[in-house]
Amino acid sequence: MDVVDAGDLVTGQAPAPIAVVTDNGPCFRGTVFADAFASDDPVLRHVRTRVRSPQTNGVVERFFGTLKYEHLYRAIIGDGNALAVEINCFRQTYNALRPHQALDDRTPRQAYLTGLEST
């Protein structure tokens, strides 16, 4: 991501922070999972959703469901590298090409850019 000064001048680049968002299931509360985020690395952090708030995971769950039923179940995927390629391909399609009814038949990219223009 860009590092900007007070006048919005780009002064450098820094890695974008990555937040791994999970629910409060037992597999995410164990020590093995916690150890993966135990370092002082500011780029990677673990965030748990609030208890009894299923709407928090709703967007991600919808994306995963669409990914599986519209893309992954239609092809034979041989290994992890092929899976990574297929997911990246679908992510591009989902965000830039596929219209979404909830966004007035715009793509997420169009909705985001329209939102930036109106601010």
C-alpha cells in the first residue's frame, strides 16, 4: 500500500496489513492456531468475530458459496497450485466482471469506484 504524507503525496510503499477473520470455533481458539499469529509481524493479525453475530461472516460465506457452486465444482482441480490459480481467476471475475443484484447489477469494482467519486 502507498504511504502518504499530510499533503497526500506518496512517500513510499509498505505491505498492506492482512487480517485473518474467523469465527469463534474451537479450531480457531486453540494454541496451534494462536501460535501462527504470535510473532510481532504487523502485517498479519488474527481477528475473531463477535459471539452470536452471524452477519459478520455473511459476506465471506456468500463469496465462498458462490466460488464453490459457480466455479470450483465445475472443474477438476489437481493440486494446490491449480486451486490458487482458479481462485484468483474467480476473484477477478467476481469483482470486475460479474454483476451483483445487491449492487443494482453493478460489479463490486464499479460500486467501489462510484462510491469514491461521490466522496
